[in-house]
Amino acid sequence: MANRLLLVDDDVEFCGLLSEYLRSEGFDVEVAHEGMSAIEKLRTAPIDITILDVMMPAMNGLDVLRELRRFSTAPVLMLTARGEDIDRIVGLELGADDYVAKPCNPREIVARIRAILRRVQGASAALAIADGLVVVDDVEIRGDERAVYQVGRPLELTSTEFDVLDVLVRNAGRVVEKAEVSNLALKRKLGPYDRSIDMHISRLRRKLGNLPSGGERIKTVRGMGYLYVRTMENRDRDG
């Protein structure tokens, strides 16, 4: 069955050309040209992934993303103007999974879409790392459910946040290089000025809070990567 994709952009000509290309790549494409109709489609239709342009009149892409995250953790790929770093940063902070700068090559968009969908749907062998159960202190990752629990309560994460946290927790107690996090969680190489991982880490810190002891849960090791702190013995996967 084809993945159902929602393309949200006020540029009618661009949508027409990109939709045609995406359909030729096997996607079932829905289109919305303004924010409110996009929200309505997302509320009522089963959408596997949304491609969302930032620059739209009235309700812009960031407003749409903010509203979407009130009721859904479904993956979102943002389209941002080239050089507009603030849009990328804000989009990632609001829960976007990834971004592509416009003007962009449709092949790059398809590659990013497929990388995100592999993470979400478990269609790649690379997701074998998510099998089983891991408990580190007050955080429990159930890989087979793609679910995270903290002190027994489910934690609401986007698909990308889950994958980033999964990589860090399963390597608790050791520094994981940022490039390794990008390869394992985002399924792509880390770009020279790419702040995607930083933004996902920032959101995870806010959602998880500090350790029960009050210490920092995810530490940044300058020039190297990230360390998920383990204060007690880790119960390994498969229970």
C-alpha cells in the first residue's frame, strides 16, 4: 500500500510539479494550499507524513505545525527558505522531524521522506536496535511498541525524538558522537552546519527533565557528542 502524504504549500505550480514527481515515486499525495485546510485534512484523514512549507500567508507553516502537535505526533518534513536558519530552528523546536531548504531537488525530498518513514514504520534493518526493552533509571524504552515511559507514565514524543532518545539510552554511560546519532536516528549524514540533532536533544531535555537526583540527564560533551547519564545499573533489552 502506498504511503499517504500531505503536501502543504501555497505555491500552486510548485505543488503540481512536486506532486507529480512524488506520485511517480509511488506516494499517494494529498495537497493543501493554506493552513486551515491542512489542519482539517490532518484531523480527518490517515496521513503518513506531511511536507509543510514555512512561508504561507495567514496561517504559516510554523502555526500549522504548532497546531498539529496538539493532537498528533505524525512525522513532518519542513520546507524552509535557503538561509533562514531561524525557521529551521523554530520548526525543529516545535517538533518537525527534518527540513529541506528551498529551492530543493525533488530527489532530496524523496530521500528525506523515505528516511523518516523507515524510522517510523520499522521497514529498515537498521531499526533492529529498537528491539526489546531497556530501562535506565526512571526511563523505560519499549522498542517493539516504539513507546517511552517515565516513572510508569507514557511520554509523548515525535518519531524522531524517540529515535534520538533510543540511541542515547541504549548507549547510556558512554559518549555518542553527534555524527553517529545522525546516522542511527535520522538515517543520514550530519551536515557541517546541521543543528537538527541539537534541537531534538533540546526538546528531549525539556520533556524528560533532570534526573531524580537533580543532575543533568543528557550532557553535551563539547567537540564529541552526547552522554546519557546512567546513575543505576541498566536493565538490558528483552527484560
